[in-house]
Amino acid sequence: MEQQELKRDLKNRHVQLIAIGGTIGTGLFLGSGAAIEKAGPSILLVYLIIGTALFFVMRALGELLLSNAGYQSFTDFAVDYVGPWAGFVTGWTYWFCWIMTAMADIIAVGVYVRYWFDIPQWIPALVCLVLLLGLNLLTVKLFGELEFWFALIKVITIIALIIIGIIMIIIGFETNSGTVSAANLWNHGGIFPNGFTGFLFAFQMVVFSFVGVELVGVSAAETSNPKKNIPSAINKIPVRILLFYVGAIFVILCINPWTSLSASSSPFVQVFSLVGIPVAAGIINFVVLTSAASACNSGLFSTSRIMFNLSKNKQGSSTFSKLNKNHVPSNALIVSTIVISIGALLSYVIPDTAFSIVTTISAICFIWVWSIILISHIRYKKMRRDLHEKSTFKAPFTPFINYVVLVLFAAILVIMFISAETRTALLLTPIWFIILLITYRYRKSARQS
């Protein structure tokens, strides 16, 4: 029996850095360029809106997880408060979210390595994937250590950017684009240079930038002190959003007018190059490489744990509920890795369109997961008022704020439909949910017969 339980080997520093690593990834380092091109300086407001909304999602998640010691992820309380079908659909959708995100990230690893070595990009992508698989098969503590150092590299880079940027603003540093100043926020077409439409169309990439913020919830089953560590990690999210997203993008826009930034490359690379550090491009390339590897590492962790929980709850093959001697769901981990490697091959075959389609579908599926958390919390507060009253980590402004955020998510889906760039992916995504619902109905009928 002991073999079939996940080991609580993640310490507070692991959980804190997993939470940071989950909110800093490819979407920020690479996707922010495209988002800035659409929205201009108003991108800061987009990050604030989505960041605030997701803080309330995380507070709802935190209260639900701590209301029952048996909850190991949001699929567990989705079953209790929405229904078995919701647990099945949400669990496999979350698996699908991370599979697609990891596909894009592992291809990115191959692209980044080509900066130094002229080799086919599938080689470093495959090597990285096999290496991450081997490390994840050992112990959950090793996963925590990997994410700790990956996240630390990201944190140091962004803090260095902010410090350098503030110094440049204070001294009025001159670049090829002009004087570094906060006036660059409004001197090039105003805060909304592309109108309200450009502002709205930036929401999709910003949503993708935040995918993984809920990873602290998935790691709840393997933290040594969830009642202390989970609230601590969640309550620090607003500071992280202000520092790592709003702070970094604010400095970038002050150094470089938004009109001089390219959507095809990372604004972080461009800014560090302006500072005049000879190895700046190489340094940032290393950072985005570790960021992509970190995101893929998070993907392997979360997909294997989701498959393990689905299997334990009779919503997946019993093969995935088996743990190795290190208390790691090895079968689930290996299957997820194989699927990601197939996706990497497909992304290599159609590199021009694969990334945008994958990131949009991923963002849509994450919106589903976050919505289920909010709906579960609304139902929990109605059905289990006793638990809510006893809670030491009550979600604020509920249920009103839950409905507000749900309306925001619905509005973002409407924006995705209006935008030609994201419409195709939006229309394709329901196929996944139809397949899941048909599978659920079939499995339910088979059990009843």
C-alpha cells in the first residue's frame, strides 16, 4: 500500500520556486514580443488584468485543496462538486494542456541549441527529453531541485534586467532608439497605439504566459507541509506578477520604444544587447534555453501526476497508477514523454504554424481548467458551508469574484473567435472535449453493463 502513495518530498523552497517557475516561461520570454506588437504599452494593463484574475483562481484552488487532506489535485474536488464527468474531462484536458505546451517547449530547446551548434534541432530536443525523463524517474525531490535551479536562473535574469533598466532610466541612458525614459510609454502613439482592438487581441498570448500558475496545486500531494506551504506560495503570486511581468515589461518599454521591438524575437534579448554586454545574446539564449527546459520539466511532472490520479480514481488505465521504488509514477511518465516526442516531430515538420496553434489550444484548455476550479469553489461554498466556515485560507470576495472572472474568461474566448489568428485553433479545440465526453459515456456504459 505504501508503494502506491506519492512521496511528500517537496520542501517549502521547492514549492515556492515551482510556483515562480510555473509563472515564468516561454510565453513571457518569447511571446511578450508578439503581445507588445499588438497592444503597445497597454500590454501592462493586460498583464495586470489576467494576473489579478488568476490570483483569485489560485485562492479558490488553495481553499479547496486545504478543505480535504485527501485532495491531491483539482480533479479530485471537481468530481465532488461538479460531477464525475468534470473530473474526467478536466483531468485529461489538463494532461493535454501540458502535453501541447511541452511539445512547443522541447522544440524550442532544439532551436536554442542551434544558436551555438549547427546540428539538426531534433537531436538536442530528443537528448533533453530523455535526460529530463531519466531525472524525473529518480525522485520527486530531484524534480524539485531541478525546478529550483531553473527558476532561480529566470529570477536572477529578470531582476538583473529591472536593476539595469532602472539605472538606465535614472541616468537617461542613450540608445540607438533614443533616451531611456518612462515617456517612451506614451510618446509613440499613446498607451493604446493600436486602439482597443490591439489591446484585446493581446489577451491570448498573455493568458498563455500565465499557464502553469496552478502547478503549485498539482504539487500539493507531494509537499511536506501543505497547510503552510500552499498558502505561502499562493499569497506571493501578486508580488511575482508585479515584479516578473509588469516590472520587467515596464522596464523593457522604457528602454526601447514599443515600435522598435520585433514580434519574431525576444524583447529580453534586444534590451540586453542595447546595454552593450558583448555576450548578452549568448547569456539570454542560455536563459531562454533553461526556461524552455524548465517548462518541459514541469510538463513531464504534471502530466504524469495527472495520469496517476486519474488512474487511481478509475478514470484511466490501472497501468498508470503504478509507482516505482522511488514513489514516482514511472509508467505515466514514460507514456507522457513518448507523446511529447511525437508532438516534437510534428512541430518540426510544420514549424511555421505548429507553435501558434499549439499555444492557442493550450490557452483555451487552461481557461477550461481555471473555470472548473472557480465553479467547484462556488459549489463547495453552497454545499459545504461548514468546511468554508472552518477554513483558515478563505478565498476573498466569493462567490461574486468567481463570476466576474468566469465572465472575463468567456470574453477572452469571444476575442479569440474574432481574431483571425486564433479562430482556427478555437474552432478545433471542441473536438478534444467531444472525444473526452464520448469516451466518458462509453466507459460509464461499460461499467454499468
